[in-house]
Amino acid sequence: MAGVGQKSGADILSAPVADDRDFAVIASRVNGLLPQLRQRAVRTEELRRLPSETERDLHRAGLFKIVQPKRVGGLELDYVALLDCAELLARADASVAWNLANLASHHWMLGMFDKRAQDRVWDKDADALIASSFIFPAGRAKKVEGGYRLRGSWPFSSGVASCEWNMLASVVSSDDDADGIEYRIFLVHKDDYRVLDTWDAAGLRGTGSNDVEIRDAFVTEAMTVAVNDLAGGPTPGSAVNPNPLYALPVFSLFPYVLSGVALGNAQACLDDYVDLTRHRVSTYNRAKLGDFQSTQIKIAEASAKIDAARLIMRQNCIAAMVDARRGHIPDMAAKTRSRRDGAYSVNLCTEAVSLLFSASGARGLFTTGVLQRQFRDAHAINSHIAFNFDAAGTNYGRVALGLPSENLTL
């Protein structure tokens, strides 16, 4: 039986993905992994990265391939499958879900690069993992003959220790001010950057989101892609990957790569709270907590926030695929609305977890329990810039008022 506010198995498997049978297999594999992932959660935090056996399990289950092109052995499922898979995994461990969603999404993005970049990575190893850091001001690139010279120091490269490649964002400088600012993404092999062991965080501790540094590297033109080419519609990779999945506007949908992690973490927190509260009595007067009206209201409020968040997230992902299939490129108002909704829906999940943490009293303080981790992870997720509602809301309001967007990636 599904928990409060939780999708049933039938609901999950009705997700409108490219091949429902493929997603049903993936969902079944994920559900089979959840008990092991829960058991490893403490060790994952201690390691500050995913255990090797967890990475092996994710590979064997084919989860990194959910939005990878079929022509190289991927499943090429619709974008919403990335959200749904992250939600399921996060019910066991948000750090695992965070890394899976991040690294799987880079197979999707590589499908938009020039075929030469795809071949260089996937001809050697179709299972090779790719990290990222999309903090453009952290890098500096200069156009030279045949490519670019790249340098910089990028934070928050999740799962980088497991990766052969890295997608690093940079501002491209020019000798001619009239050229303006260009944002570009560079696909760099691990031999060209240094990983700095900086990740010792309060939440999402197991993601290994370390810094990477490049002092000076040459990156060929084919191993780069301009952000303007990822704004929706045909991309450099469309010639070999014609599925509309690879014509989605990347950065307007960026929040939904990771928002499923917040959703699954909040759902797990709610389910755990309901299961415990059914049988828990007050320490002071032995009254059943489930009989308190205040407890019942908190369950209703938390579940409403989580259910609303799920509807917002999934509907936006599904609508984006519908648009891509009919060749429609969303305008700036639609793109800023997508970013607004992505931030708002994750904020709802964070509010639900905070509500349940507060309602749990001193029980939630024990480091031996999962609630404190769910609380820490919820706030770590919410701290990502994609989920900063002040930023997303301000830009949405600007565009609604006829002012230009301040987000240069859209």
C-alpha cells in the first residue's frame, strides 16, 4: 500500500516516457536496490562519496543510461523519467539520487554535442561517467586556432572522483568588446584537470562534490558547445540523435535534473513520520500522538506540499517533451516560469521536511536516526542556486514586467 501522498506503483509506471516497458524495468530495479542503499547510507556519508558497490549497482541496473541515446546503448526515455528515477532513489538516500541524476543527465547533454565529441567519449566506453560544474564565472576561456585555451577553478563537481570526463562551464573572452559575452561548455578529460578534496558538508555528504582546477588546457572546438545552442530546438547533436529529447531547452529545465531528489527525500520523511506516529505515544503523558489534531494537520500540510510539488515538477517535464515533439521552442516567459516552478516546488519539499522535523521533537536530533539526515539533505538540496526562489522569482517577475531576463543561460 502506498504511503500518505505517495504515488502507487501503478501511478509510477504510468509515467509518459518513450517506452513504458523500459521504465517499468528501471523502476523495478530501483525498488530492488532501495533496502541496500538505506543500509549503506551511513557509510556513504562517512566516505563523502558513493561507495564503489553502490556505483556498481547503479551501473548494473542501467540507471546511468536512462536518457542516453539508444544508438550507443542508452534507453532514451523521456525527460520525466530522470525526475521519477531520482525520486525513487532519494527515498533511500538523497546523495545516491543526486549523483545518479547528475551523471545520467550528462549523457543526455552529451547527446547534444557535436558527433565528434560523442564518439570520442562513447566509442571508447559507452558507460563512462561525466561530471560537471555549470558555474560560468568560475572559468575563463579564450578562442585560439582550432579550439580554446581554458583555465579556472570550479566548485561543486558532484561525483567527480568516479568520472572520466567533466563538463565545465566558462565565459569566453574576446579581444573585441563588440563580440559581447559568450557562455560555453567544455568537455574535458580527467587528465586535464585536478580534483581538490574540498567536500565536507552538512548535507548531501555522500555526493563527493569536490572542486576541480585547470591551470591551462587546450580544448578542441568539437569538444565544446555554446549555451545558445542548448536553448531549445535542433542542437549540434541532432543529426545523429533526432529524438526531441535532445532538442529540449537545457537550462530552463535545469532544476528538474535534481528536483526529484528533493521530492523523494521529502516523501521518505513523510512516510517514516506517519509509520512511526501510528504507534508512538507521548513521553510525558503516554497519549497516542496520532490522536492529536495538531499531528493530523501537520501530516495533511506536509503531504499537500509534497503532492503539489510532484504535480508541478512532472507536469513541466511532460509539457516540455510535448513542446519538443511539435517543434515548439518556449519563449522567455515560459522559460522563466519553468525556472520559477522548479525553485518553488523544491522549496515546498523543504518546507514539508522542516515541518515534520519540528513535529518530531527531540527524536529527530539523534544522529542514529534517518530524520536528521533527511533534514540536512533537504536543506542542502534547497541551497542549490537552481532552487533559490529569490533569484528565479526575480527573473520571472522581470520578464513578466517586460524587462530583459538576467539569466544569460536561457
